Amino acid sequence: MKLIEKNHGVRCYVLIDFKIDELAHQDLGQMQMYVNYYDRYEKIEGENPTIGILLCKQSDEALVDLTLPENANIYAKEYKLYLPDKKLLQKKLKEWLDEEQN
């Protein structure tokens, strides 16, 4: 699953990819290709570099360090397979809706 968001707060594209398996170097290479594409063909003058985020079942920092160049704007993090309790979820949803209205 891929999500592309143009974030006006940080003035850049944010690409998010959800992986159901462990992180692989191919995933990082694919995200680097997407980030390069958006930086070269979609980004307009004055915008910041595109950010790539990989959310995966299991992340490997050594793999990230070896696969990506030092200046890469790509981040890989693990996700957790649980939801917060119902009351916390309702509270957060109300906060987000209140923020949108203000």
C-alpha cells in the first residue's frame, strides 16, 4: 500500500509505503526510485526535498545504513500490530477533528 501526501506545512511530498513483511533492500531501492521521481518531475521550485517513509513489520538499521546514501531522505520504521483502546482512539479522533475546525 502506498500513500502520497503533499504536505504544505513542510512544503514537500511525503511518500509512505506500508510493508507486511520484514524490510528488504529492494524496498529501500524502490522507495529511493519514487523519491527521485518526485524530486525530479513533481516537485516545484522552492519546495523541500521529498521524504520517503517505509513502515514495515521488522526494520533493520544496518540494512538501511548500507543501502541508502548518507543524504537520503528515507526512513524505515517498524509498526506495531495493535490498536489503542477505544477511549484513547475516540479522544485522539476528537482532538484531530477539533484541530481541523480551528
